[in-house]
Amino acid sequence: MKTRFNTFDIICGVAELQKLVGWRVNQIYDVDNKTYLFRMQGTGAVEKITLLIESGTRFHTTRFEWPKNMAPSGFSMKLRKHLKNKRLEKIQQLGADRIVDFQFGTGDAAYHVILELYDRGNVILTDYELTTLYILRPHTEGENLRFAMREKYPVERAKQATEELKPEDLEKLLENAKNGDYLRHILTPHLDCGPAVIEHVLLAHGLDNHVIKKEEAEETPEADEKPEKGGKKQRKKQQNAKLEQKPFDMVKDLPILQQAVKCAQDLITEGHSGKTKGYIIQVKEEKPSEDGKVEFFFRNIEFHPYLFVQFQNFEKATFESFMDAVDEFYSTQESQKIDMKTLHQEREALKKLSNVKNDHAKRLEELTKVQDVDRKKAELITSNQSLVDNAIRAVQSAIASQLSWPDIHELVKEAQANGDAVASSIKQLKLETNHISLMLSDPYDNNEDEDLQTPEVTVVDVDLALSAWANARRYYDKKRSAAQKEKKTVDASQKALKSAERKTQQTLKEVRTISNIVKARKVFWFEKFYWFISSENYLVIGGRDAQQNELIVKRYMRPKDIYVHAEIQGASSVIIQNPTGEEIPPKTLLEAGSMAISYSVAWDAKVVTNSYWVTSDQVSKTAPSGEYLGTGSFMIRGKKNFLPSCHLTMGLSLLFKLEDSFIERHLGERKVRTLDDDQIDQNVKETEVEHDLLSDGEDAETNVEEKSSNTEITGFPNTEVKIEHDTGRITVRSDSINPENEATDEVEEVVEKLPTKSVDEETTIILPGPSRTKQVSAKKTKEDKARAAKQEAAKQEVAPVSTEPKNPSQVKRGQKGKLKKMKQKYKDQDDEEREIRMMILKSSGKEKPQAAAEKVVEKSEVIKQHVRPEKSAAPKNPVELEDADEVPVGGDVDILNSLTGQPHEGDELLFAIPVVAPYQALQNYKFKVKLTPGTGKRGKAAKLALNIFAKEKGCNAREKDLLKSIKEESMARNIPGKVKLSAPQLQKYHK
């Protein structure tokens, strides 16, 4: 099977792509690490063509929609930086080599993309001086030649075009050739057209398999005894070629060869014209079918810009241009692989059925044969009854005479030598089993014309304990037993055959159904992440690792989206996509919070923690001065809106892709729920929301006037307990919810003096895992040591005032040991922790002078939070505009509407997608099981879930087919960790 371009393909491809010269690069994408798409735009606004290049394999225009990587690679970004909006000025082949040079721009602003289509291939981006700016595969060739960045690309290294082969040059070439060389091997280095064209012209002129034979050359035995390389097929081909070798006659065949060479050069000229058609060579594969109808499947094997003679007897598909043929060939490769896999599975299923039928026929044949033999033996004994009885009596009398067995053998041989008829009929004595073997023939089967022929003799075993008639009856009994066995075998085999045919038909149906589903299956962009669709039809995505956390925040988070995270280190970053820009309903926030907690270390630790949400403009990659944010780490600025604690309960379910005409029936399933109390005063509404969602402890002001004297607001501290499950540290924080009772005129004066940015925002750093060690300067180290010394001094003041001596130098009796114990006990306690503990105990120890200032700052934060103007919608880390067409706009609302968890009777379902989501989001789904932290493996849980879904009463035939097409790996991929699976009547599925 052809897998890459040859020299003639490159000639025709470069000539055909000259129509793109003058077009501009609109955008560049990467399909994988070797394949890149250049979206070219012509002079008209509508004219757009996509150019595909693959390192080491191909280049062509494509009309298919290829799957693009959501995050462009470094090479793709480099290409965009230098080539975007540049005009394609030139496409050329370097010499006669398999290297293509695409030049974008002119003069000093020119850039070259050099595509190598040999060996492992390469793509090199260079500037106008051919200095490498970026290279896909850096490597060295020899000691001096380096292919790396900032190295000049060696254009002179490319193979240069050979001069036209003249008749005298051709004759000289043949004279210098070795004895036994094939013509095609001699011509290949001197014709820049590839092996396919050379084979074509030689076949067309009757010079195929011609070899040079020189009479004066001595035959070398070493050359003849060379081991044949390659596998069995290659060796067989070489042997066939040796048998078909024809000697080349210099006098008679040389003019024909000159014509063939001229024909090859004409083909190269035609290729340079760019007017070649495209051909895909196909092989007809017979598809097995149980109803006897012959169906064929055409498998693509090669693509060519010209219909060569060697492929005239093959099936072919013709295209208007070579680029169209190449595009069709590579675009249908995956579907053809699926078809071939299906074909092999169908053949295997029918082969099994054929084996069952053959085995059945073989058994019946053997039983029939046994019956015929037993009947014939019985008839022969009956026909030769007197001879059989005489033989039995003779052997019995010898045994009765107490002769030894060797003596009996000698006695029989002597009788045979004397010509005794009875002894001559004895073939063998089997005295150990009390049997003798007799050679019997039918005495009534002698015809007049056949007197000269010897009668047919059959060896029959006879029991010495029975008479001739009894032996005949024994053989008739065997024949009857075999007949009964045959009847039973026929009855049983009919049932077995019917069962095998039924299973085969079922297998064929399943294979074809799964094949169709796999072809229709489209992998959505969000499936690479953790994801689910909330009960109000919002798409929620989360990162699997630090890289994906970075990706979804930088690339997929839009201005109106919500960022959700668990209050624990090592959790997934979760984004709620908000296409409408309206307020996200509380239920969706709770579901997203549940997801954030479940995809964190809390799942394996079986610990319930809190989660919070912030708006997209509060999430930033900008670190504070002196801090460093690694991959997957972010800075949260401002208020964090905490969500209520929820159980670690997830669910595993299925979403079905609907055919477009059935989407309308399911539009209201995940309805967006809005607050009904829009008419109520905004302040009252804010108060109600605060009751539903826990804040992060920041103070809130309420302007609601109480009409009743019974409802008085009393100041209770709002205490927040923060547990870091990875370090075991507990942090308790308490604030007052009535800051207005402490407000003074001095506070307002201080607020005006405070800086606008540094004080009014609370900052939190989200780390993807345990915090990394940072390198600090010597100056900072000194400051840290000084701070540590102050903290050490503060720790010594932890003891109550009453226990401290008035004069430190005069320690009372017993106090010294107590202070030592206190120092040991509180050695790891810092100022903040001490203050918190003292606050809980309603004791603050020694009053610090800066406490009043802290209160003022705290009050200022609250006031500024209250009067802060609304921020602009632009995010702090906007997605680059040039990539905006890659990021799905509007949350892919159409895709979400085409997926349903509640298929109706009569719906046309295309395929099924497994989804893991918070259990409350799956309440209305048809298939669902509950997942909680446990000890079970993910793969086993996924397999059990598929078994449960398939055995449900409401599961119809189409849904069962879709379930069979789902792989266990895709089901288990999004399960958080070790699980316990819960479902109604779960025990019966374990059996």
C-alpha cells in the first residue's frame, strides 16, 4: 500500500498548487505533531482553501474538516507569528529531490517553509536568508551537517535534476552495467520520475523484466548463491522474477528502450503542466453475506496522477485533479481501516459457521462409512459361513491341544505352505484378544468377463468364542448402533447448526452496527477534560492535571464564565461556561462545586470540604511581587463566594446524540431556572442569596430597615474553619458581621489615604499540588531570619499574664520547668495562629500596638468592597483574538441541545457518550448509577455499570447496540478514583 509521495507525485502536486500563488495565509492549525493546516484566502472574501502538509508524507489541498488541536503547538504558534497574512509567493521543488519549498512574502520579509518528504521527514521554517527559525526534527547528518535552529538550510544538498538522457549516453550506460542488472534498476538514478513511471514505460514497450546478459562475463557462483532477503511474499516475487527474466538484446531492444526513455521524459513534461487527473487504485474485496448475495468492498491501495499500465487491470476511481485524489485517499483511510476490521470480523464469524457445518458433515460421513463396512463384513461372514466355521474350529482345536502360541503360528504357516484353503484365509492370529483375522471375498461376485481379475478381499476380525452366524449378528448389531447414532447426530446437529447460524447472524449484525456507530461517532472538544452538563444546561469542564487547568483558564474561560475551585490543594480547576451572560443559577453552582471537590484529594481521603466560586475577572496569572506561579497555579483576587458543603457523590450515566430532526422534542429537558423574585428590591434579593451561598468571611452591609422591634441584629462572629487536608493544618478565622457598629469618622479619613489596589482585594494563590520551594535572595533570607526571631520572641509570651513573673530574672520555684514545657509545646505556633487561638478562648494575651490599625484596614476593605464600582467585562487574561475561531463560542449550545439523557421511544440515536457528573445533575437520566468513594477499581465499576444498563427493562435494541460500541476505558476515564458503585438490585448483577 502506498503511504507517501514519490518524485512524480511531487512534480504534479507542485504544478497543480501554482494556482495558490498570490493567496494569503488566513490561519494555521496543527492536526498532530507532524500535520499542519494552512487556511489560505484568495482575492475574493469567499475564496478559501485549506492546504495540508504532513512531514515526510504528503502535501495537498483538502475539502474535509480535519480535527484540530485545541491548544496550538509551539511550532504552530511560530508559524502563525511569521506567516499570518503573508502572501504565498512561490512553490517549488528543490532540484529533483523530494523537498518542497513554500515561500511566503518577498524581499527581506520573506519566509520559507521547507517540507522534506523522505526518510522520517521534516518541516523547517526559515527567514529570507534560509536561516532556520524553527525546525520540527532537529538532527545531524555526518560530522559537519547540522539541522538545528540558527543554522543555514543547505539547499545545495538537494539532489539536482539530471540532464536529458541522450541515445549515446543511454548506450554507454548499458555498456557499463553489470551482468544481471535489471533495466529498471539501471534507469532509476538517471530519470527523475520515480519507479512507477519507469515501470510503466518499460511495460508499455515490452521491456519488463529485461536484464543485461553479457556473454564474455564469467558466471560468479557467489552472485547466484546470495540469500534472498525479505519475507515469504518478497522471496516468492524474487523467484518469479528470476523465472521470467528476459535477456536484453543491444541490437534489437536498444531503439525500443530509447523510445521508452523519451516517453518517460514526456510524462515528466506533462506533470509540470499541472493538467493531470487523479486516480485511486482499488482492490475488490468480497464481503461475506449469509443470504448468498455477493457484495463487494473497494479498498484503496495507491494514488497516482496518471493511469499507469501496471494498474490497468485494477479497479480505479477517477478524479478531476491529483490533489482531489490524494485528499480522498488520506481522508478515507480511517473509515477504510474500520471497514477492513469489520470485514475480517465478518469473515471470522462465517468461518466459524463453516467449520461447524464441515464438522457436522464429516461426522455423518464417518458414521455412514462405519455402517457400510459393518454391513459388508456381516455379509461376507454369511457368504463364507463354512470357511469361517472351519477356521474357528481349527484354531480352537490347536488351542485345546495345549500348543503354545508360537507353535500355533508355525502350524498355520505350514498349512498355508501346503495350500490348505482354510489356513490360506487366515491373515493374522490375535490370540491375546481371542480373535483371528480372515481374508474373505464374495464367492457369488465372479462374472464371466472378470475371471482373470482377482476378487476383492476384505480382512474381517472373527471372535473365536462365537460361531460364524453369531459373528455376523455381532456386525449387524454394530451397523444398527451406528445407524441410531447417526440419527441422533443428525437431530442434534440440526439444532447446533441453527444455533450457530443464529449466533453468526447476530455477530454480523453487531459488527456492522458497531462499525456504523464508530463511523458516526464524533469526539467533542470538551471530552478531553472532566465534563458534564448541569441540570440547567450549562457546560461545566474541569482540568485533569496542571497543564489542563492552565489550558481551560487561559483558553476556554470567557468574560461571563464562572471559576469554581475546592478549598483544598491539588484540586481541579472547574469552569462553568456561560453563553448567555446571565446570572448562573445556584443549582448549577452547587453541582460545579460538587465536581470540584470530587476531582480533588478529598475523594481518596473521603473528607468533605468546601468549594467556592469567583468570576472570571478575579482569576489571574499575575503573581504578587516576589512570588512565582507555576503551571496550573492561579491568583484569586477579591471576594470568594463559598458554596455549602456537599457529599462526595457522583454518578455515571450516558448521553445520547440525537439526529437533528429529533432535537426539538428534547429542548426543555435541561431548562435554565431563573429567580422568580426579580420584582423584589435588590437589597432584599442580595440578603436572600447570602442565606443560600456561604461567603468567605468578608463583611457584608445590609440596608434593610426592620419594621418590627422584635428583630434586632446582634453581632455574632462569623467563624471560618479552614482545613488543609494535605498538610493537616487547621486555620480558624473570625470576623464581625456588623462592621457598621464599629464605623467611626477616623475610618473614613483613613480610607481616603489607603491605596486603591493593595488593600481592597483579598488575594489567594491556587496551587496545583504541594507548594514548591522557591529560590530567595540573600536580602530576603536576612529579613526572614529577623521575622523568625520576632516570632520566637512572641512565642515566649504565650503563657497567661498571671503565670509570668514580674521580674524575668527572678523565676519562682517550679516556674522554670513550666515555661520550658510551654516553649516546647508552642514552638511551632506563629503569631497568626496564636491570635486565632486566643480569640477563640476570648483572650488576646498582650495587646499589640498595631491592632487598631488592622481594624481600620479591615473596615476600609469592607467599605471599598461595598462602594466599589462594577468592573469591566474584559478578563485579565483574555484569549488571543487570532485564536478566537478555534475556541467554541457560546458554549456550544447546539451541541448540548443535541445530547439527551432521556431518549424517547422513536428517537433516532446516533451514538452514546459516557458522562460522570454530580448525582443531583443526573436525576432525570434514563441510565445512571451512583458513585461514592470506596475500594473498587474504576474499570471493574465501568464494566458493571455497562452490564446494569444493558439489562434494564427499558433498554431497547438500538440502545443495547450503542452500549456495545462503548469501550470500558472511555467509561472509566472520568471516574474520580477508587469507587463504590450503588444501584437498585445490585447483587443480581454480580452473579
